[in-house]
Amino acid sequence: MLYFSFISEWFVRFALGPSLLGHRVRLFVNHPLTEEKGGSYQKSWNELPWQNSSKNANDCFDAYAEFRCFIAGPFRYVFLCDTDNFEDFSGSGYLQIIPQLTVGVDGHVQLPLNAIQCQTVLSKLLGPFEQWESRLRVSKECGYNMIHLSPIQTLGVSDSAYSISNHLELNPMFSTKGKIYTMQDVAKLVQKLHDEWQVLLISDVVWNHTAKNSSWLIDHPECAYNLENSPHLRPAFVLDRILYHFGREVADGKWTNCGIPKDKWEGYHLENLRRVLLDQVLPPHRLHEFFQVDVDKLGAEFASKIAGAFQFRLIDDCLVPLRTNLLPRLELGKPCAQEEKTLPLVIVQCPDYKRFGSTVDMEQAILTFNQPKPDCVDEQQRQWRCVDDFRACLQRLNDDSATRCWNHLRDAVNALLGHVNYERVADYGLKHADYESHHALLPKYFENPYENADLQTEEAMMYNEKAKHIMALNGWVMNDDPLKNFAEFPSKTPEQWVNDALVYFRRELICWDDSVKLRYGQTPEDCPFLWKYMTDYTELTAKTFYGFRLDNCHSTPLHVAEYLLEKARYIKPDLYVYAELFTRDENLDNLFINRLGITSIVREAQNAGDSHEEGRLVFRYGGIPVSSFFQRPIRPLMSRVSHAMFFDVTHDNCCPIQARTIYDTFPSAALVAMAGCAIGSNRGFDELVPYQIDVVREKRLYCSWTDCEKPEAGQVNFSSGMMIGRRAINDLHYFLGTAGFDEVYVDQITEDVVAVTRHNPIMHQSVILVSRTCFSPDKINRATVCQSEMVNAEPSSMSFMTDVEFVEFPPGSAIALRTDLLGLGFRMRSCSGTDLEKMAHEGYDPVLIFNLTDNLALALFQAPSLRTILSGMTLQDLNRVLFRCHEEEADEHPGAGAYYIPGVGNLVYCGLQGMTILLNTVRLKNDLGHPFCEHIRKGDWLVDYIADRLIRNHHTKDLGLWFKNMFELYKAVPYNLKPCYFDAIVSGSYRIIRETVWRKMSKFINSGSSFVRNLALASLAFCAYAKSAQLPQLSDKIHPPLPNTVVDSVTGSSVQALTSLSAGLPHFSCGLFRNWGRDTFIALPGILLITGRYDEARYTILAYAGCLRHGLIPNLLGGGAFARYNCRDAVWWWLYSIKCYTEIAPNGEEILSDTVRRLYPSDDVVASQKCTEQPLADTIQEAMQRHFEGISVRTLLFTIVLLSVHEHIPPVKET
């Protein structure tokens, strides 16, 4: 799925694709079309009206519909094609409009998304509410402008920060004996921090689960997945209780004689546990019976049914069925041949999941097994045999069911062993040695509020009133499809859902034993209380905070999150929303982002295993590449990478000091801060707390801020941890995010040293940060903890180079430098693993860039503007500027031709159009790795080619000199910036030239759609002066204006430079075969008349008129002297073009009196021996008269005659 995002006040424009032209298309969006006071909107579908930019009648190729973005959130569009049924839409898509975040009094300071610096703070560690401000000030002083608070509501029995028992009340732990605080007090503090600190506070919303001791669950058990509304969980509950009782027995030491310890575990104990579970604990409970049928019961039912359905009698030694009491679906007319037997029986699962409660389709069973038995002596024996066959089938089905069940149980045991390994054995695990309630041997999947009893009693509870209070706990399933609800019973066939419905039975859930999974259903009517309760909770949180973090987003039903977020945005339209998604699939991420309107997705630097991967993540999520192409204000919409909130460490990550080293904390944080996106961190990381702050068990409070030089216990200041470094990199990140440093480049200098460049393409400035990481202890080399120092780089005596000398650059170090345009030539050189001897940028003299030379400055000042130059050029000149294929170029200038690019080949055209075709594709995709870009970076050959080929021609020389002066500036640009500046010069010039072409054409073209204008532009490629394929010279007596002239390089005489129409490029581009009469006059009305090129149309008509012979216009023109008359209808197309000219051109009938220079006054005269002149009207009359009299001479005869006179003409195959 694609992701499209927009900024408020942008316009979204929809245009019809080629496949929709000619159809009746209706377009709808659920974004409001008009802005109203108040700024809150309910989503509703609005139809967009189609508009047309063309002023020409029936020109609908530019039909478009658009709307202005003015409210944030996710929106959708749908279109209908030739229908009015909204449900039968032909296509749809999603659009997201980014919220506008502001801080300060009255929101006077904009906070761009890429300037967000967020810190996660566990609210339960802030202490009493009156102490919050002093503890939150630590975040403010460290430069964070967004604070993410874990839920502030009443927590559950576990005291986990994410297990809420009452979603509508502030946690009472924040109140004191003298003061009870409410959500309104929190809202006031949030507003104060917004206004005075310019800090936004956001909070989690937890929609997926609730604490297992939530009091409202007692009155509303339907809100959870319990054993009454979800009976498919009953076998899993029985297994859960078996494991619970077994775990307690292990804790009591009852299984030590089987190799299962009471205290410390070792690796070999795991196999003992597997053996005990599979051989001793599970078999006696016969869990497979929940999925089996009662063979005796069904066998008896089958026997009774077949006894009343058929009677067979022995007739002629054959048992023949006689109709008696037929079942509704039985068809006795169907023979029971082997090939027509129905499908094998399958078990139909008991909806109540009782032991042996399942069944089969009895009607299908009768059709399958109630068959004739020729070897039976009577009807009773036959029925016994049928019953035996049916029972045997049931037994096989039961055996298969048992096999499947035990396969699931083996997988469940494997999952249990993995859990025990992590909790008690593995070095990377928790190493528990006790069996307290929060350290039970095996995880509990169900909350059972009743007293422990024996298994028989607990199993009986599944089928009585107590079942609704036995609820499934929540958690997550590794590698699961986030679009599935693992607690629901899927509405699919048994073969499809068998594994999906058994997550709890297979023990695949990584369970949170303090929280119950909530059951919403599909609509609010399915569980009214829960939808209303969570709506109130969501609206209260939206009123209090400026944004949400969607906890456990990937497991929250999409339709539920959509509904609740829409309620929240109604209250706070510019709601900032970020979330973690563990989908491992960017397309799936985009589905959640598009439907929920997630502003930023959490990305974790802790996922990187080395500095190279960390640098890759910075580049991936940190902005567009340095030297990216300048995108046009109006451009086709391209999908992009979703916006990231890039965390150096989240509250869920293990401590970086433990996972890596303490020396890596600041370098990695600095690398993250160089990413061009939102960044985040976790409270405690900046203080260098050497362990993970546990969201459940941690009870100690955060430190408060002090301005004292020496902080006391429980206080911190800039001398604590790496707080002064954090403030520096946060300030740097904010500066880069607000000052237009949107481009990023990552350079891996050594195995541990990474350089990140952020570039401002407008100001041509860069900031380069060099960081030496230290991912593992063996990378520590002469590193010590010391005070940070600020260093300044001074320009050296050589103006084009600045050196920064490092005596030491040990692990844990980072340095940032700010440079001008030339800084992008920065190279880092390392002489050893610990010392960076030199950091130098090698480029051009800044004076050379901005002042250049007096001569060039004077030339640029005195040079005419591009528009002035173009105003004096003809369309024939502009053909040379934009088009001309290789053959045309080589024909006029031997040795010249189309430009060759390695990896691409020859450009299609020698002019700017050839480059623009490539540039449009490369720019749209920002494909800086394209061979075209690589060629531009390697040298300036292409820019020299552009200027030189235009300077060669007298009519384009001024334009060529203009390009040459521009490219002198361009050549001073660092090599890696050249693709974008080449595009800026060439594409910018191309657009002006293109507009000039259209202005020189007819009003129809100027006021037409883009389709019409582009067709007109394409027509320019076919109309050119070809030196080797000239039209016959016209009479000097033709009506003005006269055609332009050029000097013949051979004779030195002046000749008319008549535009001719190529019959097709490149094969008919020059020489004898360029001009064909039939092709020319078929195309002339569209290429010359419609576009307003009336003079060139007139010259073409008169030139061909001069070649009239035997009443025919030549097909192959051959310059007139070598004309070939092998086409009977060319003359009629010529006459049609004259008719069109008289109707379209201003004063078009005057062409009839124009002078024709006849090359063939009579049929037997050789061309040019005796030319005569006459009005075009007389030439037309002659053609008509000859056809009236009849054309009797064969075209082949004309070819033979011509070849006999001009023997040097190569033979041409007749067609």
C-alpha cells in the first residue's frame, strides 16, 4: 500500500488517467470542502466537481478536480465509473494531512515534525503531582520539546505503567493527603508547559486491554473474551489450568525425582520438562476429546436413520433399494458408483467445545455409507455392515483429530520450553530461581477469579454461569499477522481457521498476565458499554494532551482505532499521533498509517548491530539525499517513506550500556540527532542509568532539576550524565529541522566512525557530524571519560582547504562542523582506528564561485535575458534547440550527432528534449544513482555539448552563448551537487522555451489542454530545414513574407531555408527519402495549420505545386529534380490541404493567386531546364483537368524514364 502525505494549505488535484477518458467519472472525498469556524468536522463524503483548464470546446483532456487541505487527519477518496452506486466504486485511495504543531502563547511558534525531540517519561515515577514540574524540567533543560507520558490513569494490581484499571480517573498515587488532583489539574500543567516552556505533552492511549482487576469488568464481562462468549477458548483454559497446577507442584518440589528442579535451572532440565509434560502430565487429561465425536452416539443415530430411509430386496440376486421414508437431500436416482461418491466426512466442531461433542454431516454420511452390499444375505446384515463402515470412518476421524491435537500440544510444549529457557536458563534471560506469583514456572493465559479447585471442577465451570468471568489475558504473538485478532474465532472453514483459532491452545501468546484482552466486536452495537467507555476515555485524553502514542497499535482492531481517533480529532483536529508497529512489512505499516492517520512511526536505533547499520537507518529515515533534485510546486504525487520518530532508546529496549558500551551512548545519540525526522529517547538514558527502567517493578522516582553547581541526592544538572551533550545535540537537531537542512548523506569512514551530513539546498550550507561509535567492549581503545570541549576550525592559508587536526578521537567522541557550499566535498581520512589525522574539504575557491572573473561577470550582466533571446527565434530555430535526431544533426554537421551516455545510450534527440525525457523520470523518482546522474558528476562534457551545438548555428548562437555563460557558473559547483543544478538550469530553460513555442503557435494551441499543447510541441520535431532534403526553391514573386535564407556552404550563394515535414524520424530524416508528398499533405493540416504555422504551410503547398507533372504531385519528392510519381492520391491530399488552408489561414483564399514556379511545364521536360511561373489556381486547374481527361501513363513508366535520364539515382523498390 502506498503512503501519501500533505501539508495544510496544499491542494490535492485529481486528473483522469487515459483509461478513464470518455467515461462518466464521479469523485468523492471525505475531507470537508469548505472551512468553517470552530475547526472541528465530522467526516462525510463530498463529491468533487470536475473543472477544465482548457478554453477550447470539447477539449476535456485536462479535466481535474481538486480540494484544499485545511484539516489534519487520514482521509479517503473513491471514484465511480459509469455508475451511481457508491458501494460499487471503481477505485479508492488514502491521503494523510499532517497536523500543524505549535507551541508558545497562542501557538505563535511552529514546531515542524522534523524538529521534534521527544522523551518518554513513566508517569508513575514522577511522584506526587506538585513535584511533576521539577522532575519534568530535566526534559526541558535537556532540549526536548515533546514529552511522552505513560498513562496517568489509575493502574491495575500489577502497577504496570500500561495496565489501567480505571481509564477515566487520574491515578490516586499523584494526590496527597492535603490535595486530590484530577485530570483538569493535569490539563492546566500541560497548557503551562505548552505556553511557557514551549514543550508539548502527549500521552499513551491503551485501547487493547485493561487491568485484570478492573472493577467495571465485573458488571460487564461481555467486554472481554470469556469462556461464555468465546467457547473456542475452553480447551485452552483446561490446558492452562493443567499447567498452572503442574507449576505449583514443581514449586512444591513434587517433581524433583523426575529431574525438574525446585530452585536453579540448567539447560538439561528443559528436556526433562519436555518429557514430563508429554509423557506424564498431559496424556491423562485427554485434551483431544474436545475435538472428537462420540462414535457410539453417532453410530446409533446413523443406524436409526438408515433403517427408516431405505429398504433393500433381493431381486434376481441383486439388492435393489426401494423408496420408503426419504430424507430431504437424498436422491435415489443417483447411482452410488465410486466416481460419484461425495467428499469424505469431516468433523463438525461442537460450538460448546464439549468432550466428544462434535458431530458430522449426517445426511452426507448416509449418502456415503448407506450403500448396497451384494454379499449380504438380508437387509439387516447390510445395515449392520453400513453402520460398521460408518463407525470405522468416525474412528479414523477421531484418530486424525487426536493426531492434530497432539501436534498442537507438542508445539505448545516447545513454546513453554522457550519461555522457561528465557526466564530461568539463558544467559540473556532473567535467571529467575523462585516460584513467586510473578515468577511462576509457566505463564497463565486466563484470569480465573474463583478459588483454585481440582481440574474436574474447573472444567465444569466452563459450562455454567461462572464461565463469563473467566477471561483471556492479552499479549502478542510473534510473527503474527497484525490484521488478525488472535483471540477471535475466525469466520472461515475449519481447514482454514484451525491454527488461527488455537493461539491460546498452542501457547503461542507472549502473555501479559496482568491485563485482559478487550472484545469490541465489529460495531458499537456489539458491545455498547465498552465502545462508550473507551470513547469517553479517548475524548478525555484528547482534551488533556496534544497527542497520542498508540500503545500496542498492531494488536488493536483497526476499525476500533479508526473510530476512537476520529472522536479524538473532533476535539483536537491537529492531534499528533505516533505508534510502534511490529509488522516487519512497510506495506502493512502504510495500511495502519493510512487508516489511522499515524503521523510518525517509531523506529529504533537499538535494532542496529553495528555502526554501518545505524548509519543506514539514519539515511533511511533521516531525510532526502544530499543533492536531491528540486521538485516543482505542482508535480505528480509520489509515495514516500512514512515519517519516523527515530529513538536512540525506547522504554521497551534493554539498557544501551548493557547491550553495547557506555562509550557508545553519546556517539549513537548524536547520530540519531542528525536524522532529518522526529527523534526520541527515554528518561534515564541521558543520566546514564546502567539498567533498564522497568515499567512494572521500578518504584524509585526520577531526579529533579537543580540550578546548583553541585546537585544533591535526587537532583541532576548539566554536570550529570551526558546532559550537556544531550542539550547540544538536541539544539543542533532543532536548528537543522527548522532552518531547511532537509538533505542527508551518510559516510562510513571506518568500521566505527560515521560521518553524517545535513545540507540546506537553498542556503548551500552543510553541517557535518563525525561520530566514533563503540558497540562492543573490544572497541574500547585508550578511551576515558572526560569533559567535553568545543573546538573551532580556522581557515588555513590555502583558501580552498581547511584542516581540522585531531590529536585523539577516542570512542565516545563526536564532533560537528558547519560549512558553506564547498563543505559537501568533505573527505574524512583516518590513519588508524583511533585517530582521525585530518578532515579536509577539497573544492573550489569561494571567490571563484560567487565572484568568478570580471569578464564573466560583465558578460552575465550585459547578456540579454533568455526570454529576449527566444523572442527573436523562429519555430524552425526552436526545432534545432529542442529536437533534431542523430541523422539530422550529422547531415548538417559531419561528425556531430546525438549525445552518448554510458549505461543509457544515445539520447533520442540532440536538443534539450532528449535530456528532458530522462530528467523528468530521474527527478520524479529522485534517482541520484541513475547512470545519467553519474555521468554528470564525472565531468562537464554534456553542458559543453549543449552550448557548442547551438553556437555552431547562426540563428541559435545567442542562445548557445547564454547557456555557455550559465554553465561557467555551473562548473564551479561541487561534483555531487551537479545533477540537481544541471536539472535546474536545463529543465528551467526547457520550460521557458516550451512556453515560447506555444506562444508562437495558434490561439487554439495556447488555450488548449496539456494534451493538445504537447501534441503541438511534438509536431515541432517533424518540421525542420534539412540541408540534404531541400524543397524546390520558390518564386521570388510569391506573396510576402518571403522565406528565410541561408548561405550554401558549397556554392556560397543564398538559398531559401524552407521547412520540410519528415515522413518519420529517424529513418526518413534526411536525404532523398525525407520528403514524401502523400505523407506530407496527410499531416500538413494538423502539423502546420492547426498550430498556426500558415507561412510554412503555404511554402510547402507551393513547393510541391511546382513539381506537378501528368496531373500528379510526386510521392517521393527528391528535391523536385528527382521526383517519383508512384502515388495516385498524393495530389488529392495536396488539394485537400489547399482547401484546409483557405478555410483556416487568415485570408487563406489569397494563396490561389500566389505564384508557382513550375519545374515541369510539360510532361516531357527535364526538371529545371525551362521553369515557368503561374498562379496556384492555374496549377490546380491543370491537375483537375488532367484527372477529368484521365490519367493513362503508368507510374512504373515514369520511374523508368526518370532513371534513364538520371542514371546516378539509386534504384528504389516499387510499392
